[in-house]
Amino acid sequence: MGIDRCEMSLLVWVIKSARIGDFCYLVVVMDWYSRCVLSWRVSNSLHDEFCVSALEEALRKYGQPEIFNTDQGSQYTGSDFINVLKGHHIQISMDGKGRWADNIIVERFFRTVKYDDIFIREYKTIPDVREGLHRYMPFYNKRPSP
């Protein structure tokens, strides 16, 4: 599935980070409509720099959405992250506290990547995770939409 600007695609993006395996975190920026991963990063901690980096890459590659959805994690409520969104005049939407269902599409992605790749491959290092995800993400983005 390619990413093309159409009436619905690229209007709403969502970002989420989650622990994958025992030693690292993955952050992804997804298009809500197409469910494609626009950018991603892996880190050994949940710091805002790796989230800002993923956001900036998605903006460079795909332009800007009208709405950007996040949870209330400190990496998304900090001034560095918020200022990037405000600088591009993007409307900010934040999930309610404990409202995991608000971004179920990205939650489902994390389940899929863990069961289709992370748990099977049993990566031992962050470089191994990055290399594996470089192979996996194109596969994920080309799958049929549900």
C-alpha cells in the first residue's frame, strides 16, 4: 500500500511508543486512515528526542496532517514535541487518561509487530532490532488494509 494524499489519507496521524522486548522502546508515527507507518525510531529509553526525531522525519517525507493524536506521555507533552506541532500549525489531539482505545489502531500495530517479528526473532541488541525493523516495516506497510 502506498501513501498518497487523498481525501482521507494523511489527515490524522497518531504517535505511540511502547516497550518491545526487554531492553528497548519503539516509537511509530502512523497515518490513521491508511494505517501505514510513516516513520519510526528505536531507543533504550523513553526520551523525547527520539519521538521528536520520528515526528520530524514524517513531516519531511509526507507533509503535515491536519490533526496529530498522542497520549499524555511526557515525551509528547514536553515543549520540544509540542513546539514542532505548533510550528507546523497542526491541531493537537490528546487521548484521555487511561483511554487506550482512543488509539486502538496503533495499539494493534504494536501487537502485530511484536508477534510477527520481535518475539519470533528474539533480538539481543538495539542494532539488531533496528536492522530487523528495517526489513519488517515495508512488509507491514504493504499488507492489505482490514
